[in-house]
Amino acid sequence: MNFLAVKTIFLFEMSRMWRTFGQSIASPIISTSLYFIVFGSAIGSRISEIDGINYGAFIVPGLLMLSVLTQSISNASFGIYFPQFTGTIYEIMSAPISYVEIVLGFVGAAACKSMILGILILITAAFFVPLQVDHPMAMLAFLLLTAVTFSLFGFVIGIWADKFEKLQVIPILVITPLTFLGGSFYSLDMLPPFWQKVSLLNPVVYLISGFRWSFYSKADVGVGVSLIMIALLLSSCMLFIRWIFKTGYRIRS
Amino acid sequence: MVMISISNVSKSYKGGFEALKKVNLRIQQGELFALLGPNGAGKTTLISIICGLSRATSGAIQVGGFDIVSDYRQTRQLIGLVPQEISLSIFETVWDAVSFTRGLFGCSPNPDYIERLLKDLALWDKKDNLLMTLSGGMKRRVMIAKALSHEPKVLFLDEPTAGVDVELRQEMWKVVHRLRESGVTIILTTHYIEEAEDMADRIGVIHHGEIILVEEKDKLMKNLGTKQIEICLQEPDTVDVEAFKDFELKFDKSEMILTYDPREKPTEVEDFFAKLTQQGISYTDVKSRHSSLEEIFVKLVRDA
């Protein structure tokens, strides 16, 4: 294992976060805070509790998940796309480093950045809404698994994208709608039975449900089912990345 | 000792285009090998395969005795690559960019070595500058610094002087000379064939994906080169061209240029001057020159 190479890629990617602090940290925290102010404090004060949870507190896991999903994808996709765009990918591909090590460096940094952001958003949320975390270790585990899974997904998008615009297509057109419709702002019980069933086709429902359970011990679907769904998504991304490196898709002719 | 061994390497693409056709080549440790060929001949494809950027369709390559596929960590550790295109992460400083490459190759930080390298390449005073602020020539030198950051034993220079001004080019060649003296094996591709003529130990010519010639430079110049005698005529208008029809001659204003192969016609010069005397032609100057590598290269590619 070329640990030095993994560390080099990891630190290089992390340094981008500090260099683009406004975009990487400040912007998602401010936009999530606005959600807390608008939906939590302003409108939320007129909405009754959901499952016995204050509405402002209820939306915290969903909003946190929204940020973590989009930032994981964005960080990882940009991280691997940028060397392809500038041509510097040649030195990564010609270095004595395996694909597992490349993925560890890029995805590790992307997931780490998302975790830091998630924790910062959680701290910010505590200023606006009454927050409780019933299962802190499970909460961290869900956060980590989600960050890693969607960073892997972002890595795939970064390899697939052949222009900057494509980096935004999946997060904006797929992930954000799925998150909004995945129970970020409501419980599935509030939907008509038909739409409840349709919602179960949305994988983000399972992520938010499991994550919300770690906060308030209440979930739309069983925690075990949520974990299986994350494991399935994680495995799919890993298999897809393995295929990319095995075939050399878009990285090695 | 053979440093790079290429055996029957072919590369074909989906559309059926064959970029390399059963290429065989041995490059000795410590030599400076110039790989010449017209655009699209397969030079960069071959280099890309050796460095791990591309995959051969068939054949085998060993670097330092290691197979580039099964022992890729060992082979890539030995290799430094300066690609044709300037590809840099422009938001980094020179120091960070070079250190990053060293780390990628699994080498622990060595600030003394990086300092020496940057000084050798006249980049030391720019070490804290962002790459985006550097000139094209300096960026090219950063590319070389990155390729040397992990102290490779083999250096591939894929047209490293393209777009570099004469002064910088000469500085870069001094660095290459020093590397060669230190025992680094250098494989060079260049469009400036006079550079290959000046520096290379051996020349390989690739055309349409095939190696059409590999020869020591001196032997190549001797064996494939022709000679020319230029006679500066005193009265060019009085020359009877018909009398010289047995010679390969060209007339250029007041000059008469004889081209001949000394191996095929050893008495050509003697015969020519005898004819000049016989015809009573007087001349003011005589110049002799050997054909350049460029002329040999053009002839080789044209005849291939």
C-alpha cells in the first residue's frame, strides 16, 4: 500500500477546502441556516409537532442529509474531474499507485470534508432549534456511511463528466429533488397511501429515515432497512468504480 | 544492461486503427535514446504505454527487469515523464506542485533535494509563485522538475522543447546533459532533429507504428548520410551542363552542388574535379558538408 500517495492526494484535496472556504464551508452553512430560519423558526412556529417532535428540529436530519449528499458528490466529482480537465491526471495514472489508493485519497478527502460540514451544520442548527441526538454513535455512523457512499458516487460522476456542466446535472436534477421528496420536510405518514408507496422507491427516504431515527428514535422505515439500503448503494458505487478502473473507462485508453 | 525492453508491442483502437505494430526495442541503461518520427507515427502512444497511461493490445514491456503490468509499482517508480502538453494545476505554487508529485510516487518529503532540483532548473526564485503566473518556458521547466521529483532512473521527454525559446532550450539541454552524466536513461522525442543529432547516443525512427530503424547516431550518420561538394564558379555562364550529366548535380546561381554517397562511389570527388579541369572551369571556393540527421530522417520516412 502506497500510504504516502494516499496521504498526498488526501491533503491536496483537503487544502482546496481551506482555499475555497467561502464556497466549501460558509455557503452551505449559510444556506442551511436560512432553511432553519424560514422553515424552522418563521413558518415552523405555525406548524404543529410531527411525531411529537418540534417541526424545526424535525427537519434538521433532512437538511443535514441534503447538504452532506450534495457536498459529497460535489467534492468528489470536482476532485477527480479537475485533474482530467487540466490534464494533470497523467501524473496520477503514471504513479506507482493502485486504483484503490486513488479512490481512498479522493473519496476519503471528499467524505471528510462533508463530515466536517455536516458537523458544522449540526452545531449551527443548535442555535436555531431545540436539538436532541438520542443515538450519537449511530448518527455519526449514518453520517459517515452516507458521506462515503455519495463521495464514491461523486467520484463516478467526476470520471463520467466531460464538461463542468455535467458535474451539476446529477446533484441538481436528481439528488436535490430526491432529497426534498425523501421526507426532509415531512413524515411519510403525512402523504396519501399511494404516494407513501411511491416514496419507498426513493433511496434517499431510507437515508433520511435512518438518520432521523439516530436523532429522535423515530423513523418512517425500519433502521435495519435503512442500513441495508446504504450498504446496497455503497456496494453498487464500489463495483462501478472497480469496473471503471478495470476497463480504463475515460481514464486509460 | 538493458533498461527498457519492448517485445512485440501492438496497440490498436476500437475503430481498427493500429497505432503500434509489433514494436521491438531495447534501450540500454544510461543512454540517451532519441525516438524520431513524423506526427502520428506512434511515439507518444509507445511512451504512454510504458508509463502506464495506456494499455498495449499485445506484447510485453519490462523496465529495469520488471514487467510494466504485473510489477507496475516498481516500473513506475523508476520512470519520470515529461508529457508533450503542459498540464499543471495552476492554483498551486511551484514548490507544492513538485512536492505533490514526489508524494504521489511514494517518496517521503526531501526539501533539500527539491531545493537542489529547483535551483538546477532555475526555478528557485519562483518556488512560491503560483503556476498560473509563470511563463510558458518556466511551466515547461516545472514539468521537468515534477518528472524528476522522485529521482527516477528513466526519464521520458516527449517533445520537451516545443514552444520554448532558444535560450531556455539550451538551459534545459544542460540539465538533460547533467542527468545523463548522472546515469539516468533518457528517451527523447523531438521535432528539433538537430537536438537529437547533438545529444543522442542512439536514434530510433518510428513510422506508421513500426520501428523502421534503430542505430547508433554516429553509425547512422556515417552509413546513411551523403556528402555534398559546393563549388563557387568564377564564370557560371560558360559551364557545359551536358558534360556533367554523369554526376548528381544541382546548379544554384553561381554554385554547383555535387551530392554523392562516398560508400557507393569512392572516386566520385576525384572524377568530378578531373572533369572540372578537363572542362577548364575555374572556381573561387570549395565547400564540403555531410548531410544532417534531419535530411537522413526525411529520406528514411519518405522511403519507408
